[in-house]
Amino acid sequence: MKILMVSNFYPPHYRGGYEVRCKQVAETLQQRGHEIRVLTSVSGSPMDLLGGFPRQTEIIAGVRVDRWLNIYAYGPQPPHRPWTFFQAKRLLADARRFVNILSEFKPDMVNWWSMNGLAMNLLPLPRAAHIPDVHWVEHPWMINEYGAAGEKVAPFWESVWDGLWGPRPFQPILRWLGRRWEERVASDGLPTRDFSNLPSHVVFVSEYLRTLYRDAGLVFSSSEIIFGGVPVGRFYSPVRRHDIQRPIRILYAGQITPDRGLHTAIEALGQIAPRLRTRLTLTVAGHSTGDYYEGIQKRVQELGLAGSVNFLGKVPHDRMPDVYKDHDILVFLSTREEGLPLVMVEAMLAGCAVLTTGSGGAIEVAELANLPFIPKADPVALSKLLTELATNPAELDEIALRGQAVAQKEFSLDVMISRWEATIARVRTLQASAHGESR
């Protein structure tokens, strides 16, 4: 099957697990005989002398990756600004690039990943070309940037075509020009007013996310849950048995933002009795800048934890298996709407005991593996749990063993890919049948 995968970022330029999983799926499907092509943004490409970005194509692990799309500011932007005209031109250029790929590559299916920050006017195009499209959803980007029926996209284009973005005295002439421009764009088959998103199928990585979308008014005619998977062989390591004398190595891994909860881990470590704290260390695998990160480092000094906290900086994903294997506990302290956290499953496979707030889809991993829950933003509860595990190594071992068994059974990449292949084959067959009947 020929599949066009669309993602805002693609490794080695990425921000989190969503893009990492996209790469894993692309490479695995390519290895299984599918022809995969990835369309992604220019993020990470070097800027040229004129301030633009070259449209690069590269082959990564046998997969063609076209870094051709512009990346835009996250979240809805006010349309009444001078750059509206130039923004519209960039968005339309992205749509034309997409249409050209559909014409040249002739995919059997379009597979959307994270569209956060990309041109949302791409979404109706596969349906117009009678190509089935399937979403893989790990994040509420559609809620935040698109809406139930494109209502977060349409106002921008209404302002362009109706001339509302310019100074009031010039709006009549801008409206006349906008309507002429709209006619030309519509003749090219690009959506100009109706941005309805009616995908063939939507796959959510957790029931939590499907419920979140449903509550926001995004109910799809066809959807299912497929847990995100992790390559077992890359991350598996036997659980290390603990004893009362051995140091306990705690890991925080991921983006460093207030809603990910690193400050909770720092405060919890500071509340543990000094005699026990000498047996505990915290490693931070991730990097950030700005006030929050500076505040974290300052707090480490204030609590006298400089010798207990080690900042690794951003660690390439292919080095993370070794990081997990060098630690005993992963703390996942997010308070945000998680899809299905990759880091939790990777750590479980590597033999870490995972402690979590269960935020968003994390609760589904935690419940299957019977992991300990920590109330959100509660350093006191976390410090008590860490104290208990440091003094009860048998319990620490049991949490790690349960987690690893569940990760192997429910969250392996092989299991996920098998379910995914069955889904895309079924969607393609149904689409072909429906299209044949319509003729």
C-alpha cells in the first residue's frame, strides 16, 4: 500500500513522543513492504540568506521524507494584521504542494499525525480527491486549532476574502480583490469557505483522548482505540533486584515545562529526610530555557540538592534505552492532557518502576499495570511514596515487574503495527467499495 504520512515534525527534528512514534511506524511499515512517504515541515532546516527555508528531501532508514511545509505559530492567530496576506499565500502554497504530492505519488491513503502548527486547509483535500484518510491522534491539536467543523480555520479565510484584515477605508477594494482571488483559488480545487473535516477513520491512542474529542464536539463516524507501541527489543532490560543498601536512581524524562511537573519532583526530593536522601538521586533528561528552567535550577540550589540532581540536557531518543536502564524509578508527573505517554512504556520495558499522576491517557497505562498514583502537583505525596519505596525494595521490584509484563503484552510496537495494518487495510477496502458503488 502507498501511504502518505503527514506530521508537523519528524526526527531528527522533533519535540516529543508523537513524532518519534510517527517515525517508528513509517519505518516499520516500509520494512513490511508498504511504500511510505512522509510530508513534514521545514522545522530544523537551515535558513537561507533571504530568510527562507529550502524545501529539502532526504531518505531516512529507507523512507522518503519531504520537509516542504511551513510551520506556523501554534494556536489560533488574530487575522487583523498586516501579515495576513502573506500568511494566506504561504498557506495556499502548502495546499498546492500537498495537491501536487497527491497527483504525483498517488497514495492509497493519507495518514495524518500531529498537524499542530501546520496548514489546516490541507485536511479536506484527500476526501475531495477520493483518497481515504486516517488520523492517528495522540494530542488535542484538532480541538485547539481546527474545531469540530473547521470553525477555527474559517474566520481567517473569511477575513482574507472579505478584506477585513486591512484598514477600514481600504476594505472595499480589498474585498473586491479578495473575491477575485477566492475564485481563482476555488478553481484550483482548494477549499475557500467550507473546511469540514470528515476523515475516513480516526485512531486514538487512548479512550481518554476519544472522550476528550467527543466532549469538544468532534464525533467521528468511524473510530477506534489502538494503544501506542514501543519496540520491545530496543528498550527491554531485566528488572534489577533492589536491596536496602543500594542507591535509588530516579529519572525525569521529557519536556521541561510547568505542566510536566519537574518542580514537583524537586520539591519532593527536598522534603525527604536527609539521612535517606543520601541514597536517592534524580536525573533530568531534557532541556529548556527561560524562567521556568532557571527557577528549577535555582530551587535545586536553595534546597541543597546540587549533589543529588543531575541535568543531562536533551538526550537523543536513540540513547534513551541506556538512560532508562541506568535508573530504578521513572516519575511521570504531568498535569496536562496526555495522549498515551511513550516515556512511561519505554521506562517500564527497561525495568523501571513508574510512578505517575495518571494525567490524561496515562491513567490507562497505570491501571493496566497497577502503578502507584501520585496526586497532581503534590510533592508531599511523592516524597512519602519515594521514602516508602527506598525502604521497601521488594515493593519497588514488584511495581517494576508488573509494569514490564504489561508493557510487553499491551504496548509493544509489533502488536500496535499489526492492529494498525488491519485497520488501514479495512479502511482502504471500505473506501474502494463505497467509491465503486458511487460510480
